[in-house]
Amino acid sequence: MANASGVASDGLIPGVFTHARSGATYRVGAEPDGAVLSYEVPTRGIAARQSLLYYLGSGKLGRTYLYSIDGYLLESPVAYHSSLRGYAMAPGLADVSSVPSALPMNARCMRCHMSDVQEPLPGGGNRFAGLPFLHGGITCEQCHGDTSQHVLSKGKQPALNPAKLSAPARDSVCISCHLEGDTSVELHGKSVTQYKPGDDIRKYLAYFVVPSNSGRSVTEIEQLNQSVCKRRSGDHMSCMSCHDPHFHPEPAQRASFYRAKCLACHTGATFATSHHPENPDCTSCHMPKAEISDTPHVAWTDHRILKLPQLGESTGSSSTAVVPALDGETVTARELGLAYYNLVLKGEARWAPAAFSNLSEAWAKDPSDSDVGITLAAIYQAQGRWKDAETIYREALKGRAEEVQAASDLALILAREGDMDTAQKMWAKIFARAEDQEAIGINLAVADCILGNAADARTALETVLKFSPASIKARQELQVISRQGCSRH
């Protein structure tokens, strides 16, 4: 965990990767001025270079890199995959057919890899006034809370010990980073970045799963809760029953280390000598590794601790609803609606009716909940109910004026209605704090052209290309303006 992130040059893994579908060749390496990511698409005359600032990932499974343009923190489109011993597209990008647009790295994503993550400037969530985080890796405070008094007293004042907390608070220390579920939703008025060790993560975040889903990464806690071991042990068992955050056994020690954990509970008089003495590695049979669908080139340990995993014991049944991943989760129409919509955004359209139903109920109950309003408006927009979407966007944005995507969508509706002047002003204001957002910059350029402002349109497109040099749309629009001005629009 201490090596989960750091300065790019300290954790540099050089390599070259050519992505066949896009024709792009990526290079990660050291140059006189530091670590660098460069890429080129010779057939399209595209070449770009970025100085890498930080690495993310210990290297056990993989490693990616972060860079910054004008304070916007962005992620490399390629990552090192330990199983390949080389580079490939970052998770989620394996099927892209062109160089991806700029990939924003926000504070919520960083909090499990870095320490003292700072609040971003209002806007897209990935622009920082200074350092985006103050310490690389996972420091003591991530699990033990504020240790200042412990340090000042030279150890006489004890630091928070997760093992001595109530079960919900104890488990929250691990859950906060080691549970994703199929989706998660921040509770109204809460942010997961507010969570501190010693608190209950359920006060900030609701986790949801689709019981029939399997093959996802970061499912250890879900799976452990399904295990017979956990169900019979209850609160007596936790992640720390088997894992010591301060110690990682060497490969030669792993079998004996974890077998001892099993035998701490399985204490039958002859169990240790009679249960497969020829194979001391309990995990090889009961916790095998399996490929996962959402992170290529990675195998994940099955934490269900199945008695006979080779028989294909069921991971769930066909589901018609999402359910809380944890006991004691706060589940309201609001959280359910937002959870269902998150799944829709991931391509699971079957959840759209449930999202609409729950969000409509939540909005009627509390029209001050901007998250609900913005999401409901997006559904109306997708349905072509433009006036309904406009009305709710306007109301919801009163409480969330910094919400970039919602404001951009409202501008799109206004442009569609013919109010291009207002739409252009809105896009200009939004783009000023979200310059890494390709679609917003292109919409602004088109609006500028329609209003006859070719120079402003060119500036917007040049900004898009600074962040996304391979943007086909921005390049095409810029070529047209350079040849014939804004006459096409």
C-alpha cells in the first residue's frame, strides 16, 4: 500500500506498445527532463508528448501514470499490466478504435491510491490549484486516522486501532477502498472524501450489487460476506482475520501463512494432518484465482471460500433488482434511482425504467436534491422530452451551478430551441473551467461559428487539441474554419 502511488520517475517502467485498432504507438520512458509518455499515429500525422508526474499502482497487478495540463490531472491511456510484462490499453479502453480523448483523474478515484487528496477547483473535478495530493502511497493516517498526537507524544498517546473499533467502523476501514459493488451512490449532502477512519462508511456511501453479476474486480468484501466462514462467524470475522496490513508474506511463505489462518478456526483434533496433507495451500482449492471481465489481463482471488469451487457453485441468480452490498445500507428511492442510472450509463439499458421510476419519486419528495434532478433531467433529455428536461435542469442547477455536464446539456437544449446566443455564453463559461472536456469545447466552437465568431471558434478547437491531440472532430472543424471560415455553419 505504501507503494500504491508516487513520483513517476521513481516508479517508471519503460515500454513500447502499438495498438493495432487505432494504429497508435505509445512509448513510456525516461528522458533528460524526466518521465515521458509519447504517442504517434503516423498515418494521420498525429504526435504528442506529455511529461509524466505520478505513477498509480504498486505494480503487483499493474501501473498507470498521471500528467497535468494547466492544472487538469489526466491519466495515461495505456497502462503496464504485470501479467503481460508489458503495456496495453488501460482498463475500459481495450476496444477503442482511436486514441482516446483526455482521461480525467478525479479526487474520488485517487483517494484509495494517494494520501491527503486535495479538493479540486469547481468544475469537472480534476483541476487543482496546487498539488492534487500531499503524500504518495497509503500512509498510516488512511487506516489509523489523525496520528498527530501519537507522534507528538512519542507513542504514548495511542493511534486509532481499527481492530478495537465496532464492527461497522472496523470493517469500514477496508470497505472504503476494497468494495466497489456494481455501483455506489453518495448519500444526499455527503461525499465519500469526508469519510475518516473510525466512522461508518455507510453514512456517506451506499453500495449496490446485481446478484447475478460475476467477474468484476474489487469484489473481495462482497464475496467474503457470501462465504459460509463469514456467515457463521458474524462480526468476529473481518478482513483482518486473514490479512495483516503491515505484513505481506513472501511467495515461499504464502501457503503456510494462510493455512495457519484457516487452522485458527478449523481446529478439529486431526484436521491439520488429515485434510489434504499433500497440499498445504488451502487457497489453491478453496480460493482459486479467476479472470475478471472488467479489468483485462488480471486474475482475482475468489473470496467466497467455496467448499467445492470446481463444481461451479452458483454466484447468484438472474436478478430483476439491485440490492445493497452491505447489511445496514441506507436504501431509499433516491439511492436506488441513482444506482440504476449508473448501471444504465454502463450500457445496461434494462435498468432504465427502474431508474426513472425511483428518481421521479425522489424528485417529487425533495426537489432540492440536485443530484436527483440532474439525473432525472438527463433521462428526459434522452427520451426527447426537451421541455421537461430544461425545466428540471434549471431547477437542479440552482444548487449545483458548478456541475459541468448538466449545464452543458442544458445549453444543448437551448441551442436546439434556437437560443444559440445563450447556449454559447453558457458553453464559454463552462469550458473556462473544464477545458479538458472535448465535447464541450467542440459545442462551443460550433456555436461560435454559427454566431460568426471564427476566431473564437478556432481558439476553442485549439484548446481541445491541446488536451486531446487526436480528436478527429476538432481537427476536422479546424480544417474547415481554416479553409472557408464559418460559412458551413
